[in-house]
Amino acid sequence: AQSVAQPEDQVNVAEGNPLTVKCTYSVSGNPYLFWYVQYPNRGLQFLLKYITGDNLVKGSYGFEAEFNKSQTSFHLKKPSALVSDSALYFCGGLLSGAGSYQLTFGKGTKLSVIP
Amino acid sequence: GAVVSQHPSWVICKSGTSVKIECRSLDFQATTMFWYRQFPKQSLMLMATSNEGSKATYEQGVEKDKFLINHASLTLSTLTVTSAHPEDSSFYICSAPRTSGFRDTQYFGPGTRLTVL
């Protein structure tokens, strides 16, 4: 079955350290993958997307994600974490079926950046 | 488990008519719900935050008079696309957060596909 998964419920990282939020996918055909961030009491905000092209995708707020076809992963990364990066992060994928696409999400990962 | 439903799942309407889309949290209460719009093969974009008992908060660039949001109860939010035009054709998705323990879990509706002729 096609799916997007985030294996970690929570990630803690010290301010200034690099951060990684993991996402793996299982889709047929070429994957369309996205990352979103949700701050408290706010809706999802788009960070970045991979459709085709370079495997390293750069997005908002200094985030980037690396598409790895062999590992079927699309991990979100940032070289130096800020306290303000603390939020819920969702990985999403467009899954194809019956001639249409449906956006589906992982369960989300709570990122806590510790001062 | 918690479920969010949307109705209808697919609607086709004539240009100039208004369409109402419902978003319901089925076994939990949601004081806040979110409405998103997704274009074909594109990412999902936040349109507005629906607040129970108060006015919705719209994202920049979203016309509040075009996309009317009403959060009448703790389990129901409605999005009305007024005077719909073909460019409003899209996939509309709602979500509702549910707090459990130390975190909120976001539950998404299945989406409503709007086609304006």
C-alpha cells in the first residue's frame, strides 16, 4: 500500500546543532513529496516540495530536504536549529490511484529545540 | 479513532452559484479547524483558520468574502465558495487538531473536489 511515514513522534535537539526530521515513503511511480510545519494553534504552512530534479531541495526558513530514492526517504534538515523552529512537522506525499492524486500525510513529528 | 469527515466528496456546479462544504469532527470536539486548498499535482495551501464562536482568520491573499467560513459548533465548520468560477475548481481539505497528552494530532478530512463549469 502507498504511504508516507514519520518514524519519530518527537525529536529533541540543542539550539545551534543540526536537526533532522525523518520521512519515508512508499509510492508507485514518481513521488511528489512535501514538508509542512505547524506552529501552535496554526494551520500547516508549506516548507518545501520535491517533484523532480535535484535531490536536495531548499525551502523556507533555512530548511532543506534530501530525496533519496534508494532509501525511499525524504528527510528534513537544517544545519543549525533555532528555538523558534520548535513546532510540529508533517511530511506529505501525493499518492496516485484511479487517475487522480490524493495528498496524504505522516503522523507528524514534534521538534523541540532546547536553548 | 478520531475521524474527520467532509461532505460532499465531489461537487460540480455552474459558474455563479455558491457551494457549501462541510467539515465534521466525528468523535471529538474541535474549537479550531483549518481549511486548505490543493491544486492538481501541487502542494496543499492553508486558506483560513476556523474558530468556533468567532470569526475565521484568513491567510494573506484569500478573499474572505469569496470563501465564507462558519464554525457553528464544536464539531462542524463550513466553507462556502460564493459565486463560484472555474478558477475556484480545486480540491478543498479540512483538518482538525485533537490534543492528546503532550501533543496535538492533526486529523485530515478526505477532501472535497469542486468542479465549476
